[in-house]
Amino acid sequence: MTRTPLVAGNWKMNGSLALVRELAGALRDAKPEGVEVALCPPYPYLPALAEALSGSGLALGAQNLADRADGALTGEVSAEMLLEFGCRFAIVGHSERRELYGEDDDQVASKFLRAREAGLTPILCVGETLRQREAEETDQVVVRQLMAVVEAAGVEALERAVLAYEPVWAIGTGLTATPEQAQAVHAGLRAAVADRDADIAGRLRILYGGSVKADNAAPLFAQPDIDGGLIGGASLKAEEFIAICRAAG
Ligand code: 13P
């Protein structure tokens, strides 16, 4: 089963118009081959980035979306609005949303459903804390997070979706899961999907995220069940991000 690798940059609450211009220019010149590349900036930068990337084949994504279509929801942004501004992807269930903004599995499932319903491809994040890893609960935690969505949306919904394994203890810490640790979790996630539908499991892209850098990306991406990366800090540096894209291509 060949899966086109995907590298998505999650800027989180970082960046500027200057960074939009710098990164878009550098990525256009570099044209990484054999890999799909997406950038997920903060909402206000979407129009400028869409314009700077137009015709480049690089995709845009959002870091979050509302769990409802419209209405009196101050501060929220709908899937339809994101589509209007050229997004193809939307990250849902990032651990920062779960931990800092109290999003639970049900809310993550609602956002996943909303994204798909509108025509966006959700990038569903799952991951365990350090305490859960030390208690050997990793597989149980990530499969529960995944299955909360599969129960709500049906396994077929994973046909147009991406999964991202992001161990919470590896995010922004400089600690990376070893390729073997990450591969073991990815294989477990794929097996859990295969229990419902082996073909869908075979086609599902599972990204790794958590302190991926240019110098540790290649051995991670060489693992059979790792289909690219979700990159935080290193996606803000053009050279570093391009090197990571190349490692996946
Ligand atoms: P870092 O690459 O900065 O560890 O962040 C990973 C992440 O959370 C991407 O969504």
C-alpha cells in the first residue's frame, strides 16, 4: 500500500505577515517532491498565505474550527469560512486544545464531523501524556481518542481524514519519541482501524508530531506506518521545514 506522505506545519499562535512572505517564497523555490505539504497558520494569515501559495500546489489548513455550522458563537470560525479562504485541512483534537481549552472526545468528534461535512479533511490528533506512558496506558489512550471519533463518524469517515500521533510529552520539549516507539503506536492505531476496515486502514495516513526537526525526521519517516509529520516549532524556520519535507519525500 503506497500512501503519499504529508508534512503539515502547525504554526500555533506564532508568525507574522513577514513570515507568510518568507516561508511561502522559500517553499515555492524549494518545491519538495513526492510529498504533500500543508501550512496551518493562525486564522488571520490564511488569506495572505492563500494568495502567496496560489498555484504552488502547497495546501492550507486551519488549526481549529467550530463544532457548529453558524450562529451566535462569539470568537468561533466555521468550516465553511475556512473553505472560502482556501483551506483543505483542519487540525482537530490537538493536545493543546484538549488540555488548555478543555476539549473532550465528544467535542473533538463534533469538530471532526463538521470538518468533513463541509468538505475539509480533518487531521485528528491523538497522544498520551508522560504519566500515561509511564503507566503503560499509551495504546489504550490513543485508541480511545481515535475510537471516540470512529464511533461518532463511522470508520468510512477515515477515508477523507488524516490521523496524527503526537505524544504530549514530546510536543515543544525537544524530547522525541524514538522511531521504534512511534512506529509501535502507529502500528497499533492502524491495527485498530483495520479491525473495522482493513482497506481504509491501509490507505489512512498517520503522521507523527512532537519535536520533529531536520536532523531527526528521516529515521521517523522511514518507519513503515509513519506517513509524514505534523511539525510545530520547526515549521517556522524555512530551511528546517524544507529539509523535513524533503526527508518525507
Ligand atoms: P513541536 O514540533 O514544536 O514539538 O510541536 C508539535 C505539534 O504540536 C504539532 O502540532
